[in-house]
Amino acid sequence: MFQVASAQPHNFAPGPAQQQQHQVPAKSLPRRLARPEFKQPNQKIIAAVNPELANVPIEYIRRGLADMGAE
């Protein structure tokens, strides 16, 4: 766990224009986000990023990335 030092208070009283700048409007956010639709990776884009993977099956690449992420 870490601690963050609090900001030092300002030694001036803000005027009306400065008070309005610091007011943040309330936001309404959803509790959960919808899962995006799954899209299969484009083999041409993979080949453009790494030509060595041009003829490698996408499932093999996906498993390899999953293994790397687990490390």
C-alpha cells in the first residue's frame, strides 16, 4: 500500500469566476458495461504487423498470447 501526500491549501480566496471553473457537473455512469461483440482477427492485419505470422493459424496465436499473459 502507498500513501499520497495531500495538496497544500491555497492562501487565496477564489473569486466567482474561478469558483465556476472548478465545479464539475455530475455524471451518471452504468454499473456494468455490455460485452462488445467478438470479432475474429484479420489475418492480413496480423501479417502486416508481423510477417512471420502470415501463415500461422489464428487459434495458435491466440493460445500463445494467452500463455504469455499467464506468465
